[in-house]
Amino acid sequence: MAGDEIGFGVVGLGIGVSRCKMIKTADGARLVAVCDLDEERGRKAEAEFETEWIRDYDGPINIIEDVLGMLRDGKEPMVSGPEARKSVEIILAVYESAKRGEKIVLPLET
């Protein structure tokens, strides 16, 4: 199943801890890394969720560079449309699972 999993990273471990718990229990989802400036929170989450802790995150800059590269240079995006839709579907399923208190089967019905 590892090839079918979607990897997630959580930035900010205040409310983000609840997101980590949802990701860890969602079918088809894998928590790849957590990010927080606070070392104590980061190390705690790293141990609890058996994932990598990252102190700094420069993702928004990379996203902007990716969009500009697509618009200016015709480059392919870092994430394709179909792959992005899979991520959104898993996120929706995580929230729906938390709301209902049960597992949600993917793909979601449209």
C-alpha cells in the first residue's frame, strides 16, 4: 500500500497535533514530517508520531517559485492536478472520519 499512500506534512504543532492524529489513523495517508519552531513540541511530536521533525519551513517560497516557473517557463508543476485531487480527497476523508467517528472508504463518492 505504500505506493498508494499520500504523504502529509503538518506545519505548526499547536492545533496541528490533532491533524497529525487524524493523518496517522486515516487509510491511504502517511505523516511524513512535522514542523514547529519550538524544539520541545517538535521533539515530542517526532517521538509520538514516529516521524521527522523540521524546525524551519520554506514551502511558500517554493510554491511561488513553482507557479512562476509554470507561468513563465512552461515547466511542469511539482504536483500534478490528479495527484493534488487525491490529497484533497484524503483531507476531506480525514475530516469526515473525525466528524462521523468512523472510517471513510476512498475514493469518495461524487
